[in-house]
Amino acid sequence: MKRLVSLIFVFVLLLGGGVFYYTNVDKNYHTLQEFYDLPVPNDATLESESENAKNYKWEPSTGTEVPLSYRLMIKKSGWKQVENDGHNVIYKKDNNFINLGLAPYYIDILKESK
């Protein structure tokens, strides 16, 4: 009986931690209105920009995949991944497309026209 109570306690604790994290993950991100409200990490530093692109220096970027917390925030904001082409991930929300380019310590955000 003690083992069952311990397992239930651990499960509830992990579930509660996951729910807390998911509800508070958006405090680490802001949205870009001109890029269809795509979330961007608060600790990312803008390196350069143009009309259709923004390039950020961001330490957690490994260049191989979008970090889990950023993927959760993108999904929470209503974006869906439609394509993964190596270091580029394409997201769609409504009829808008964003190409998220990944490199070590950098992320590039590009408006796509489809």
C-alpha cells in the first residue's frame, strides 16, 4: 500500500510540475506582431533584420532542432509544424508561414509566401 501511495504522489508531483511549467512558459517569450505573432525568446538578442526576416543570437539554439521549451511555446501560440528540412522548420498558423532557421547560437525567422 505504501508503494502505491508513493507512486501516486510522484505521479501527481510530476503532473503538477508539468502543468505549472506549461502555464508559465510564456513568461520567457514575447510575440512579433509583424511576424504573425510568432513567439521569440526574451533572452534572444536581435542581430539584424529586414522586412521579411529577423536574425537573433540565442545561446540555447543547438542548430539541430528547436529546443523543447520553444517548441511548446510555439505550439501553445497556435502554430503547427508543417515541414522539417534539416536546419529549417516551417510553421503554419491560419494561412501564414514562418521559416525558422537554426544554427548554433542563432535563430533566423523568415516570413514565407506560399
